[in-house]
Amino acid sequence: MKPSLAQTGSRRDFLKMGGLVGAGLVLGAPSILRAATGQSAPDAINVGFIGLGKQHEVLFNAVKNIPGLHFNAVCDIMKNRVGGAFSRIKNAFGNQPARYTDAEEMLAKEKDLDAVIVATPDFWHSRHTVWALESGKNVYCEKMMSNTLDDARAMVAAMERTGKLCQIGHQRRSNPRYLFTLNELLRRHRICGQIVNANGQWNRAVGSSQDIQVKASILPDKETLLKYGFGRPGKDLTLEELQHRFLNWRFYKDLSGGPISDLGAHQIDVFNWFFGMQPWRVMASGGRNYFKDREHFDNVMCIFDYATPDGGARAFYQVLTTTSAGGGYFESFMGIDGTINISERAAYTNIFREAGTAPSWDHLVAQGYLKRSAAPKAAADSSDAIASYESAAPETYELPGGLSKPPHQPHLENFFEAIRGKAKLNCDARHALESEAPIYWVNPAAESGQTIIFDTEHLHV
Ligand SMILES: NC(=O)c1ccc[n+]([C@@H]2O[C@H](COP(=O)([O-])OP(=O)(O)OC[C@H]3O[C@@H](n4cnc5c(N)ncnc54)[C@H](O)[C@@H]3O)[C@@H](O)[C@H]2O)c1
């Protein structure tokens, strides 16, 4: 089963890769240069936001750098967040967005909206996205598409039925460092050779995994929380319990897929995107070892197997909420000639060449595709090495440049350029679900202790 995840979007016009620009290898002028040449401002796109919590702020900090947007409407069931977003937009742009606490009302009344950005809890994504698409808007919806596969499938169906655009917020798909690594280093120059393994993780200390608390006076009342699905059918929850579910929706099985979908969505999407296929099976283990009263596992480890054209590969992934050890969050592609550790955090990104056996990369350094970096201290110090146990110390390299924008900005730019008809989406709902579908099966594999061999029923879009 090899569905096309080939939407690699070689959009190197965002690249600010110093070495490559110097070598004249960047296709097209960077957008920042085009603006400086005095081209006219792009047509304004009318934007509305649904869900004004933490991620809204992250997205707004990216969106506010993008020219040609007009902010028409904001919506959240928390009134003070509506007021906060209104002030933020007014102060930054002078726009006075209409304020809503109900998304259906906003979508019905705001006829002029071109685009809606959805950053609500995962169990709301499908309804907000489908309603917005059906009312004629283009949608940028945060990952994970939903907490259930069926609801995610409904989003793809709505995108295809309405013909509107639906970008899913896997922002690495538009990150120039990821695009460069995939298109130039892994595919064109095959610097890693045969990739036999991938590895990825998101490790967080308990301090970053605690319950979210907000003063009760600003939270929605019981009626509102029940109206917007934070209750539990057949259970009469107290206001305190409802508020806990509202703030900590990631801990509850009916509201979220837990850490493997919340955090794992990022790295596992990169596995599937870079391998260009879905895995053929998954095995997994998880536990509630520290946060014992949470519904979801607090630690999950899983292995996906891929039938790659090079002879097969497996990818190990772990999401840990009880330690920050081991280098944060990254994806690693390990081949017989080299390894690329890539992360949204530039600091976690590094590249190793198997010095003893791999072909030389000197020509790639000379052409600006890679930079040599100093050997890591541990490898340079050989006083405790036992020669017969060890491979030759790998040489270390770096990418020749980086992203000078907030990490979500290129993905949002891609969305708005697609609305203007000037780009193809880098992660539309169909491609996103091809990649996300295996993630929905990690918790069941861990709960049952059974390997799941995927068939079309598991992974179809
Ligand atoms: N791409 C990324 O890197 C990234 C990072 C963090 C979060 N996210 C995603 O962003 C989404 C939001 O996460 P968050 O951390 O901001 O959560 P949050 O709980 O801080 O914010 C969610 C907001 O949605 C509002 N809301 C809930 N139900 C609503 C409804 N029916 N109508 C309107 N508003 C409603 C809440 O009041 C809250 O303000 C999630 O899907 C999450 O997975 C993505």
C-alpha cells in the first residue's frame, strides 16, 4: 500500500539559506525581495478565527507578519479570550473584528470571510471545519485533524465536496529547512544512502505536563460547557469537573487522542511524509506510570514498519511526559551513509556522515548544500574508546541556513497564497489524513498489546 504523500511542495522561495543564495541555487526570489521591488500589495483576504486559546496566539504572531490580510471576526466560547483577541487585532492593525461566542453564528453572519483559522480542541475540529467549508470559506485547521478517524474523514469529504481549500496545521510541511532536507539532501543527493531506520521523540518534563489552571471567574458557566460538548453523556458532572475537562481536554479520551496524537502527530507526520508512504504495521506500548489518574497514557513508545523501495525501514517513536532528557523533540533519518536529525528547533538539528564508509560530501559543502561543523566533544575525545568496539567517529555537518520567521508562518503563507491561486497547499486534508491515519492506531495497539497490521479499513481516507 503506497498512497501518494508526494506533495513535497518544493517552495524554496522562502529559503533564506545563506550558502545556497550565494551559490545562486535558490529558485525564484525570496518573497521578502519581491516586496522590496515595489510590486503592488496582494488582494486582501478576509480572515476569521475560531478558538482563541494558546495556539491562536502562536498563529496570530505568525499571521501578523503576512501582508494583505484583514481580520473580520473572532470567536471563542470564553468571552475574555474574544475580548483579548479583539484588542490584539485592533492594536496591531486597527481592524475591529466582529466578536462571537458561537462559531455557527459567526459562519452564518460573516458572508465576506475568505478564510477561517480553526484552533479549537481536537474534538471540535471536524465540525468547525465542515461548517466553515460548507459556508464557502477556506479553512486552516490545526492538527490533529480530529480525535476520531471518522470525523477526520468527514473533513476530507467536505473539502472535496465543496471544492474549497483545507490546509491542516502540520507546519513542518512548509518549513524551508524540512523541504530542503527532504528534496535536496534525502531525495536528490541521497546523502544518507539507504535509510533503514527513523527515530523520533517528544520528551517533556513533568513540569511541562501539569494540569492547566485558570481562575474560575473567567471560565464559561456550566450551561455553556454542556452546550459545547464538555459534558459526558449520562453523567452529571460538577462545574469543577467540567472546567477541568474544558481546560485539560488533552487528558480525556472523548476529547483528544492524548500525547501520541497531540505531540506525536508532528513527528509521525514527518516519518510518513519523508518516507512518502504509510507504514504497513505498528506495535506499541504505553503506560500511566506517573500521571496515574489521566485517561491517556503518559508515556508511549511505538514502532512503525515501512515497505520502502530500498528494502524496508522501521521508525521508532516515543512521547514521554515525565522527562526532558534526550534532546527535546526531533525526527531522525538514519541511513547507511549518514543520519539527519531534524527538528523545528534549529538547535536540535544536526547531520552525521559515516566517515569510514560513506562517499565524500565535499562537493556538497563546496556547492553550499551543507556546512562542516566542529566534531562533537564526545567523538573528539577518544581517551576512553575501545577501538575494536567502535565505528569511525562520524563527521558532523549542519544545514547551510535557517528559517528567519516564526515556524508556523511559511505554512500560513502557503495557505493564503493558495487562496490567491498562486500556490498549491502543502498539506491539504487528504494528504494530512493519509499521514495521520496510522497515528490513530497507536493507542489501540498499546492498549491491546497486539501488533496491528494495517489494511485499507485502518488507513483509508
Ligand atoms: N501546530 C502546532 O504546533 C500546535 C501547537 C499547539 C496546539 N496545536 C493545536 O491547536 C489546537 C488548540 O490548542 P490550544 O493549546 O490553543 O488549546 P486551548 O485549550 O488553549 O485553546 C482552545 C480554545 O478553543 C476554545 N473553544 C473550545 N470549544 C470551542 C467551541 N466549540 N467554539 C469556539 N471556541 C471553542 C476554548 O475556549 C479555548 O480558548 C489543538 O488542536 C492543538 O492540537 C497545534
